[in-house]
Amino acid sequence: MIDHAHDLASVEEATARLLTAVSALDDSNVAEASRLPGWTRGHVLTHLARNADALVNVLRGRPMYVSAEVRDADIEGGAPRPLAAQLEDLRTSAARFRAEGEAPADWGRTVELRNGVTDRAARIPFRRLAEVELHHVDLGVGYELEDLPDEFTEREIDFLAARFSGHPDVPPVALGADDGRTWTTGGGAAGGPVAVRGAAADLLGWLAGRRDGSALKVSDGPLPALPPL
């Protein structure tokens, strides 16, 4: 059962951690490369702010972004801003998302995201949580996948395993965390089932495209190449 109020509270906590970490940077740090190819930390921070506004659009029944071109242009235009401007944008956009989440609403309704993807409104806070947590890691400022809350890690693995389930390019995969938790994914391509085991952080990193999977133990076949998210 999705608890949107719980997830909104988790977003607040994750945003506070992010703002604390970003506040310790300076203008030169913001201009440095992030862990995402081709993006500086300024790109990541601007994307996070615009994502908050985009999810407000989703909750209000509007298009998530005007267009892919406008989305990309907004990120490029905002990336070179100094730290103070980035922080203010992060705070105010997060406040807008929080206010929208606190407004009375039918959380069981269906909403539309990008590229025709639909979901229940109640799942939007968790989607925002994933953006904040994973992009905090992408900044490369000392917050790692191992630092993510256990609940988030398990739920994000659930989400990504479901996303790749039945994918035509992914063979059946049996995922196993060192602590005994298990998942299945893939199944649309021939072969397998491939068994993939390791620390939950490494499983999440591989599924989310943040790690190459070299720390995982693989049997019954090679580690599948996952399509981009």
C-alpha cells in the first residue's frame, strides 16, 4: 500500500539532507563535473528544481514539461548559476511541491508523466523521493548509495525490478541481496534465469545505471546489459 503522506515526509527529510550538503559547496564546486556524463553539479541541481515544478504540473493535471526541448533548455540555462541562486531555486521549488502535496486531493486518481507514462497520484511523492536521493548521490559530494535509507533502497529496487520486468532486451534475472531479500526482473529476452547477488546498494546501483555491476556475483550467465532508464 502506497502511503503518500509518509513519502511526502521522506521527501522533506531527503531534501533537508540535500540542502545541507549543497550549502557546504561554493561557486567553483557547482561548476565542477557531476557523476552524470556531460553534466556539472549545476545541471543536476537545476534539474532537481525543475523536476519539482514538473511534478507539481503532473499533480495539477498539466503536461509535465512544455516539451523535451524546453526541459533541456531550462537545465542548460540554469546550470551556470552561482550557488546562492541554485540553493534558492532548490528551496522554493521544493516548497511548491510540498504545498501541492499538502493540498486536499484525490490521491487515487491517474496522472500522466512524460512520454505517455501514467501512474497513480499517490506514487508521485515516491518518484520525487527517488529524484532527490539518487541525484544527491550523483553530485559526488560524499553521499553514496550505501548512505541511502534502507526503506528507500528496498522500494527503489522494487520499482526498478518492476520497470524491467518483461523487457524485451532483458533475460530473466533473479536478484538476491546479501541480507536475504529477493526480486525477479526481466524475462522478455531469451536465456537465463541469470542469478545476480550482492549488497543492496550495489544491486540498486546496477539497476539505476549508477554502477557497472562489477561488485555483484553473477551465475548462470553473464550480467545482462540493462537499457537506459
